[in-house]
Amino acid sequence: MKEWGPGWFDQLYLEQYELLKNCAFRSLGDEMLCDEIVQEAFLVLLIKEKELKKKRHPNLAGWLMLTVRNLVKNEIARTTRRNECYLNDEEVIVTEDRHRLLEAILPATLSDEERQILVWLYEDCHGTQEISQLLRVPENTARVKIHRAREKYKKISENEEMLKQNGLLITYSSEGV
């Protein structure tokens, strides 16, 4: 969105809300919390409207995405701090690590780097530039690594699905154990 014309906020909200919410949901897994975070991002946008207009910000959707990412990181940091509860008059310390769900379900046949790239990309919502900085490689190299990690995961998933369909892969459920 390049213009600050009439209805710019409503248009931006309608165009970006679901995308921003989905990105937040990948990391947090709580739909109501994600709604709050996206709404807070739009509130920050309204608060900083004059400043952004003055700078003629060229990409408000990108600005909102970064704001949501930062709000998500703040929420993760807040919730991963120690939570204390009491059980039979003894203190029990509980740490939440709900934001590493993807890492736990990725196939073991992916390399550590490929697993980390997919976590950064889909769970932490990092872009190519951020991943290149985290890997300490040029951006084009990061793009190639992201593409290869995606393709390898896709191939592994397709192979597992084919084995399941042919009855050659048996999966066990922990239910009833």
C-alpha cells in the first residue's frame, strides 16, 4: 500500500489481518492471543501514523509484519520465564516452551541446519534476510538453503505418505498406552 488516501487503514486491515494472525499463530498456537497481538500492532500503527506519514513509509504491510514479529518475540520471552505454582505445599517450577512445536515434529532425516532453517522460517516467521544473518551467509545462499530444506522436507513427506498408502509404514499412537 503506497497511498495514505481515504480508507487506507481499513484497506490495510482487511488485506493484512489474516496473514499477520497466521504468522503469529505459527509461533504461539493460541488464536485469541494472536488476535490480541495483531490488534496491538494495528494500534501501534495508529499511534505512529503521523511519524510514518512524515517519513512516507513505503511498505506499511512490511512494517506491520515486523511489529507483529516483535510482539510475538516479546510474548514468547514473557511466557518462557519461570512460572511458579504449588503442588502439595511444594513449589514446582514450570517453564513453557510451546514455541518449539515444529522442531519436535520435523523428520529426523533432515540435517540440523535444515531443521533450524524451517523452524526460523515457519515458526519464528523470519524472512530470508534474517535467516541469512543468522546463518552468516549471503542472502542468495540463504535462499538456496531455504529452497533445499523445503524440497527435502516435501520429498520426505511424500515418501512417507506413499508408504502409508501402500501399507508399508506403520504409525503407532500413544493413545491407550
